[in-house]
Amino acid sequence: MNIEVKEVTTRKELKDFVKFNIDLYRGNAYAVPELISDEMETLDKEKNPAFEVCDAIFFLAYKEGKIVGRIAGIINHPSNEIWKEKNARFGFVDFIDDPEVSKALFAAVEEWALSKGMEALHGPLGFTDMDNEGMLVEGFDQLGTMATLYNYPYYPEHVERLGFVKDQDWHEFKIYIPEEVPEKHLRIGELVKKKYGLQVKKFKNAKEVMPYAQKIFKALNAAFAPLYGFAPLTQKQIDYYVAKYIPLLRFELVTVILREEDDEVVGFGISLPSMSKALQKANGRMLPFGWFYLLKSLMSKPKLVDLYLAGVLPEYQNKGVNALLFNDLIPIYKRLGVPYAESNPELETNSAVQAQWDYFRKEHHKTRRAYIKRIDN
């Protein structure tokens, strides 16, 4: 059968692009669908400020007139400049279990990337680190999270058949909440506060968070700078994420570490009640009842939490600042009756981050991978 690959050029095709993932995983017990409205906004050149620093193209694959696959090609120019690479990214990739479909999709992105002067193709990656990234290679029987991608086990087989090899892996852990804060963390936390003049800041509502929102993202840019493929978020991107996400936080699960002398953010931990089951019930739509499932999940007593974002300024890393985050959040998790937290992806090479879980019972239950392939041969 001939596979036809077409560039997405209309609003309807873009919606078909977004909905294909939901259709492909309908009824899957582990996949967590994105909200169609959120994905449409992410892929909208008029709404997502990432397009000011990124080039992108979207393709759909058709077989006998039916959509059977999708893929995006993305070039993050600041990332290439920082890492001195000429890489294009592939992302938002899904396909049926047909090697001809995956071959045609990746061929389309490779041709586009070569036309832009790129030398390699890697992914799955989004526009920024705030987008979901990494192809699942272990843990196909584990429930996904709002911050991660899910894919069928045949995906890695297809991309490896096409010549892609491992570039980086991320590990994910279940972190079981202890009955009480480890004594060592309590001791270190008090020492760190006194030695560096730090304080723990909590919030009751979005109004209280807003004066610190920009500072949190400034700290994120600094903390994430050494990480795989990262490029600092622009001011417009920061403004976009602040407006989009701050009002949705469960504020008791947000902890910020401040330097007392200048009120600057030196560390932060943002966790959320798991939205996975609610997103499955919503099945991509806010209406008629998706909003209710999501609101209930956000406001009710959570069954588990996702460790959504955390970071510490480089000059304060490996000095015990993380203990202040644990000391604050563990009692809150225990009060809420949370059995464990999802770490979300952590680079396997980031030993400092993974070492912080050594004092907790943990389970490495998922691995996801960024693949790469030279295309200029």
C-alpha cells in the first residue's frame, strides 16, 4: 500500500494531527491524553512564543485515505547555538504498527531538516523542556503522567530499524513517602538555612505567588542550563508559562527557597496532584465534563502526586538546599495520605539529582530515551 505524507497547512488538519494521538490510544489503560485545546495552542504559531526562536513543520501520514501517523520537525535555534550543533528535533510522533508508515514519516522530517542545513535528527523532543520529551522504552505497563509521553512498545523498534541510536535516557521513579522526615534532612535543613541565610516561602493563592513567578523561571533557566539540549526560556516564553500554569497550582504543594538578603529564589519545588486519571476521563476535551474531572482532581485529596518541577541555583547545588524542600513537603504529603510521588523524568547522567532519593524507598519503574541519527551522510 502506498503511504502519502502531507504537510499540515490548515486548522482542520492541525486538529486532526492533535486528535490522532487520542484516537490511537483510546481505551489504553496507561496512556494519558493531552487536552486538545492545550495541544492546539502549543502548535499555534500565533499563540506559542516558542515559534519566535524555533522553526517547525507538521506532517500527517495517510493510508487508503485514513490518517495512520503524525510527526513534527522542530529546530530550536538557541539550543543549537548553545550546544554548537546543527540538530533538528522530531516530536509529537505517533504511528500505527506499520514500518512503511514510520519510514515515510521520518523521511519527510529528514528531508525538511536537510533543506534547513541540519546534520542530525534527535528526539522525541518538543519546542522547549516544558514540553513532553523522550520515548518510553521501559515501563509500558505503568500509568503515564501529565508531564510525560506514552507510546506503544513497537515505537522504539521502528526508530531503531530506521537507524536511530540512543543519545540520552531519562529515568523515572516512584518515591515512597516516609512516615516522617529523615533526621539527617532536618539537621541539614537547619544548618543550610543559617549558613546561607535562606528561608522557606509558602503561598495561599496565585496573588501571593505572582511576585515570585518570574524569579522562579529565572532560577529554572539557571538550574537547567547544563541539561541535555536545554536553551533558556525567553521573556515571552516565561510570561506565557506564568499566565498559563500559575493559576492551576495546588499552592500548598509549592515550596520556594528564598535568600533573605535580597528575596531572590535559590530553589523551588512544584508538585501537583496526579491528573492522570482525570485526563483519561476527559479524553482530550474540557466539555462537557472534562473541566469537572480536572477540577476535582486538582482540589480533592490526592491519591498520589507528581513532582512536576524542581530546581536549585548552580551555586547552591550539592549544599543541602534540597533538604529544605523535603522538610516542608513530606509532612504535607503525609497529611494528605499520599503513598508515593512520581519523580517524572530525570537524566540518567544527572547523578546528583538521583542521589537525593537515596534516603527514600524508591522504585525505578520507567525509562525513556532520546534517539539521534546523522542525516548528512
